[in-house]
Amino acid sequence: MLILIAGPYRSGTNDDPKLIQKNLEKLESVALPLFRLGHVPMIGEWIALPLLKLAGSERPGDEAWEEIQYPVAHRILEKCDAVLRLEGKSTGADEDVRIAQERGLPVYYRLEDVPHAK
């Protein structure tokens, strides 16, 4: 399965770049285990961050950010087979879950609940 890893990225950071990076590292920490289960992990920021740079974004919440950050995840969800929702307050991740559920996709809340690929 192509699995979107959703969780806090900007939430709770007050836009501190070090805290945002820490949140990204937490998201990335489950990517290799997902891969080893036979799946393809995906994090929206892996696509959004290079696009934001190309668009000239200067800070979270600016015009380019609003154009790209959340729409990237929503477009990815059109191709995903499931979502792994990591704990932590995140409006964006909650929206990813809502969209996934609307599409009938499985949403996992623990890595241990993601099945091995067959």
C-alpha cells in the first residue's frame, strides 16, 4: 500500500524551525518501518517542501505555503491506500484522516496495526 504518514508538522511549534524539523523527524521515524512491512511510505512534506522552495515561500503561512502545503497532502490522498495517523494535535493531519475516511481508506493509529504486505 501507499500509506500517507500524517501527524503534527507545524502544530505546537510557534513556527520555530527547530521544532518543525523535530516534528518532521517524528513523521519520518515510521517511514522505514512501514517500508519494511512491504509498503511505500509517503509524507506530504517530502513533496511540499521542495515546491515551497521553488515557489519562493519565506515562512510558514505565507501565500505560497497556503497554496501548496495542505493541497499537496490532499492530492496525495487521491493516490494513497491508507493513512497512518501519528499522535499529536494537528488540524492538517485531522483533515487528512477525514478525507481518507470519506474515501473509505483504512486509517491506522499505531504502526503495529498496519498489516504486512502480502
